[in-house]
Amino acid sequence: MNIRTFASGSRGNAALVWQGGTYILVDAGISLRRLEKSLAELSVSVCQLSAILLTHEHTDHISGLPTLVKRYPQIPIVTSGGTARSVALRNRVTEVTQLEVGRTFEIGELEVTSFETPHDVAESVGFTFFDGKRKLGYATDLGHVSPIVKRALLGADTVLLESNHDRDMLWYGAYPYKLKQRIAGLYGHLSNEDSGEFA
């Protein structure tokens, strides 16, 4: 099993998890052109994607979705019910498979399990992937490491975990106070210290 991050941060988020002929895109926060270029570097085309998993509906995770869906409507989009409803309202993308958070399902050669993550959106999730031997965890946009997140990720062979900010740089930086509060809050983003401690 492999993972490649194509983009991470406020300008866009997207990653590819693959095993054999199964290719899963996690989030679609980059342009179709950039996605096509990133996939081509791995000798993969967009039409080979087995599914698109969405963690939540913030723009930096779904901005590329409308164009992607328009050009490649055959690729299944899978996410939580809360995210599916938000995406439909904001982006008019309605052909979405709603997963039951916490349940395991199969996509090609991989078992995928979703888990609830603490973030300020409708129904944010992370994912674990299992290929029969190895477990990979994917958790971004976390306000804190909740007991649910801990249970989901402990024992994984590899984890992609958010590390968002240095606390001092955040509080003494130029962001408006309200934004600082949101980022540092329980449903905002994980500090470098908290991320390192959990890792």
C-alpha cells in the first residue's frame, strides 16, 4: 500500500492511496489540471481512480470537485452524510454515496474505515486503509486528538497526521483574534506540539 500527498494546506488538500489496481483520491482541493499532472507523475490517469473520499466540506478540500465530477462522472464520491449534504448545497454535487461513520467498507483491494474527527464542519471524518497486512491512517483538520481518533489510529503502520501550527507563532502572529481562537479551539486545527505528542 502506498500514499502520496499532492497538496496539503489552506491552498488545497489532496492525496492518493493505492494498492495494486485500486486508486483512492482523498479530498479534491486542487484543480483538475494539477490533479492530472500529479497523477501522471505516478503513471496514473484520473479515469483509473476507484473512488474519491471526502473528509469534509471546507473549500480547500473540495474546490476541484465540481470540475472533476463534470469531466469524470463515473468516479464514485464517498463521504459522511453531513458532508454530502453540505457539498450538495455549496457545490451542487449530488451524486454522492453516504457512508455510515465508523463502518468498514471495501473499495477494490482495500478495506476502508471512517471515523469521526473533531472539526468545525457538519460531519468531518478521517479514514484508515487496510490491505490485509498493513494499516494506514489518514487524519487531517483536527481540533484535538479525541478518544475516537486515538482508537482509530493506534496500531497503524503509517499515519498521515495533521501538524498545523506553532502555538506561539499563532498567538503572536498577524491573524485576527477570532481566527486565532478558531484555529486553536477544540474544533480547529492541531498544534505541532499536540501532533508530536500523539505521534
